[in-house]
Amino acid sequence: MATDEIRDLRHKYKAAYTTYLSCVQSLSDASQRGAWPGPEVLGNEERAFNELSFLRQALLDALYEHSRQVAKAQH
């Protein structure tokens, strides 16, 4: 069973992923219109990507540590 920390990280990661996808859609929409995305759109995408990357690594680290502890407890 997942720890509270892992569960919390999963929720945060999913929210960050959703935000990032929204930014990707905004960039795609601008491209399809032949428009250059504004600084706000670009800034939002950069922040969303950074948050997603940070949370992804935190989640992977927590999952790795949890699996390591489970394996250690089984031996």
C-alpha cells in the first residue's frame, strides 16, 4: 500500500501534469492560428514544466525508496 507521502505526490504530479498539458494546448492553439504565443503563455509553460519535472523526480525518488524499504523488509 502506498504511503501518505507517495499518495500526496501522486496527486500533486497529476495536477502538475494537467496544468502542463493545458499549457501545451495553448502553445498548440497559437501555432495553429499562426500566432506567436505571448510572454504569459511562454512563462506559464516554463513554470508548469519545471513544476512537473520537480514533482516527477520527487515521486520517482519516493517510489524507489519505498520499494527499497519493502524489499529490505522481505529479506
